Amino acid sequence: MAKNKRTPIDTSTEEKIKEAARVVFHRKGFAATRTRDIAEEAGINLALLNYYFRSKQKLFELIMVETTVAFFRTMDIVLNEKNSSLEEKVAHIVSNYIDLILKEPDLPIFMLSEIRNNPDLLLQRLPIEQVIMKSVFFQQHRQAVGEGGITEANPLHFLLNILGLTLFPLIASPLLKRVGNLNEEDFHQLMEERKKLIPVWIKSMMINSDYKPILMDESKLKEND
Amino acid sequence: MAKNKRTPIDTSTEEKIKEAARVVFHRKGFAATRTRDIAEEAGINLALLNYYFRSKQKLFELIMVETTVAFFRTMDIVLNEKNSSLEEKVAHIVSNYIDLILKEPDLPIFMLSEIRNNPDLLLQRLPIEQVIMKSVFFQQHRQAVGEGGITEANPLHFLLNILGLTLFPLIASPLLKRVGNLNEEDFHQLMEERKKLIPVWIKSMMINSDYKPILMDESKLKEND
DNA sequence: GTCTATATACGGATAGAC
DNA sequence: GTCTATCCGTATATAGAC
């Protein structure tokens, strides 16, 4: 905050290269990306890339970390909302991820590919485990299970189901468009439908139909800001 | 069949290279794979690769086509079973894909990555659309919708839900293992659980609970062998 | 900071001996 | 068919002028 002296619209060369690198790396992955592609995308000279970032590898790691953090922040924010019910959180996760990935279609495959190539390097340092397993979301899940409101005790199944229903069509979108003969417009509409449908499906598959929404935060969770 | 004169256990050099190429391409993708990696994996000399397959590109396309065909054959066989109900087909799809991908963990990300890099080349020629949209599975779905047995009229949602619940945990397995602190054994067990759970979930989320299983083939489908 | 020119390394592919 | 040695294009990275 204190030393943030960048221009409001940060169109500096360094920032242009970073943005271009993000786009190209996301689209083609590390190995298939040439530094020339990035320079061209950024509209700058190739030598400047090394001037600012030393190497392709260093630039990539920078992008990779930023991307991963951003991806999990989307989840972190929703999973730890203080004033929403479990059902509301489900709807938020679905909606936020659909919006995010419709805007950044290359994000999931990029992350999954590159994490696979470097499983430890990226995952060992980030506190993903903490963020998810100790989240308000999981606390609420545990509480609902205790009260007989949820039929499946393993919270991983619960989260996997939400993410599977939400992310899989986005991940497999090239195939889906081909199989269903959908253009971009149709595909977006299908995903908008799923924003409404998935929370309903999750409810009927995992939440007892006669369970009263007493799984509000008020009862158990303290707001310690 | 007629000209199949290969040795029973085909351990020929050509076959060794192909198998090695399959493994390495699946693990690292086209761009990150060096022909030297394949040669090493196969335990043969680098020059032999070009002797048998002319180029890295040609070898890759061979592997890619074989992989894609095999992947969709798994779906094709189940989707067009003549003597199974819709619910049975759901269970078969889930079980078959879980078994397949536990054995070949790199398959999904490999296919999705490479299809993305070359959307037309691979998908335009294969009759994926026909296989899926005109399958017995989809006919049965349509019939069940007509009889009020299924609540969601769009068959794409139906198939996406099955595949999303099944494939997403497999696709995201490195992340899942980290988040849930699962070793390989735990992970396999989780997927075995899902073999049983997913068909039940699908039933409760998309199939009317009081729907009689009259959606058998006998009534409508002809066996025209 | 930004450019041109170039050094250096790496990977795909082939020549030619065996 | 299989090997060794090598060629050659391409991509990363740097030197050095401006």
C-alpha cells in the first residue's frame, strides 16, 4: 500500500509483458510457449523480456503463482463467508466459478496441466489444505451432518460434487460444443442454466428434503472480525 | 483380421516405441516431450524412432488418434447397450471410466489439453456427435422424460452431470490428494465409494422418486442386429 | 529503457557404418 | 534393423550500441 506508486492504468512495459505472458502461457502452456510469442503479444522487443524477468522460467513461475493464488482466492472468499448459509454458499461457488471461467476459459486446463508437471513445487507451499478443510463451509457441513440434514458425511464428496458439476462442462467445453452442436452463445446459455440448476440438484442429492434451514451461522459461528 | 500376422506378445521394436510414446506423450503432452525421452523410455536408439515413424509429429498423431478412439469407445459401448436400463447404464459409465482412468491417470488432461491445441483436426473427423446424440442412452432418456420419469429435459445436462461427478475428481486428483491429505490408497478407496454413490445421487437429483422402471428397452427399442 | 545483432544451447532429424 | 556421429533449424538469452 505505502509504496504503491504505479500509474492508475498500469500500462508500463513490465506490466504489459506480464499480462501478455499470462495470456499466452494460459493458452499454450509453458513448453509450447515461445518467448517470441509473448513479446509479440505484448508489442515489445524480445530482449526486454529478459531485461525485466531474467528468463522464461522465472516469468512463468511468477505467472503461475499469481494464477494459482487468484484461483483459490475465489474459493476462499466464498467458503469463508460469515453470513451465508450452506445452501447460499453452494450457489455462490457455482456462480462465481462459472463467471470466472467463462471469462478465462483456459484457466482450468492450464492449472491442471502445469500442476501435474510440477506437483510439489506449487502445492507444497500454498496453504490450500487449511483454507478448504478449516473453512466455515466445512464447519457448516459438519454441523448439518450432525443434525441429520446432510446424508453424506464426507465433506470431500460434497465439495467434489459441487465442483464437478460446475467445472467439468467448462473444462470439457470444446468437446461439449462439438457433441451438442453448440455455438458460443448456446454454451453460455447452458452454463447460465446450470447456475440455477446445480444448487437445486445438490440440495436434492445430498440434503434431506425435510431438513429445516437451521444450519444458519447464528447458532454456532462467532463473528470474530 | 486377415493380415494380422504379428507375434502374440508384440514386443517388436515398433511396438515398443509406440507404447513408450503413448506413456510419455500422455504424461507430458506433445510440446514438452522430447524424442529422446521416448527413445529412453523404450530402451532403444533415438534414430530408430525416425526410422519407424518418420517424425515426432507423425508419431504423435498416431498416438492421439488411437487414444481418442479408445476413450470414446468406452462411452460408445455403454451408451449403446441393448439390454440395460437407463439406470444401469449410468452405473456402467461411472464404473468403466473410474476403472479406466485409475489405470491411465494422465488420459483426461492429456486429451483435453491436446484437443484444445487442435480443436478441429481431431474432432471434425470423428463421429462423436452421432455416437452420443443418437445413442440408445439418449433415446431412453427422451422416453423417460416423456413419461415424466426424468425432471430435466435436456440430455446434455444429464450426461454432463454423470461425467462431471465421475471425471472431475480424477482430473483434479493431484489437487484432491493434497487438499484431502489422501495417499494413493485413500484416493482409490474414495473413487470406489463414488462408483456406488454417483448412481444413487443421479437418481435422486434427476429421476422422479416414484417413477416406475418401465423405462426398459423391451417396450420401445428394437434389436436390429 | 529499448533496440539490433549475435552467442549458445537444445532438440529433431539424417548420413552412413555395421 | 540398429547403432554412432553429426547436421541444422529454432529458441533462449546476452552483448553492446543508442
